[in-house]
Amino acid sequence: MKKLLLGLALVLVLSIAATPAAASGGFDRSCGDQVGAMGAPWTGLQADNVSCRAARNLADIYVSAAYDPPFHNWKCREKQLGPEDLKVKCKRPKNGGQRLKFFWGA
């Protein structure tokens, strides 16, 4: 019985220790797709340590002609995925680090 409890305690400690490392690369919010876009919409918006409302606002501004970096200290970069498809990633240092990503294109 003592060995069983010791084994369970060890498994519990190891699983708790491994959790932050596994979760550090993920995004904590899925904020959806742009609705009612004129032209190519943004899709698959995901945010980490920032509200969906703020993430949607940045994505809306980014795909419009009004984007002028750095917008509210956000720094964004794009990766070309196809002739009319981009993957956009943005980050800023506010509140310990905020980031988001989305796809934009036809």
C-alpha cells in the first residue's frame, strides 16, 4: 500500500511539472472568423493572453487600409502560404506578453 501511494504521488508530481511546458506553445482562446467582410476575410483567429474583442479589432484593422505599424505596440509578421493566402502572427509585450494569429486571403 505504501509503495502504491508513493508511486501515485510520483506520477502526480511529474504530471504537474510537465503541464506548463506542454501548454506554453498553445493559444488560450479561439476567436472565430470575420463575418460580413468586403473582400478577403480573416479566418481562424486565435489569441493568447488577450481578449477576443481586442484580437478581432486588431485583425479588422490589419486587413483594412488603416493598419500602420506598430498599431498600439503590436508587431505583426506575415507568411505567404499561397498566391492569395497569408498567415499573420502578431505580438506585444503588454501584460506579460500577448499574441494572436490568423489567416487572411481568398
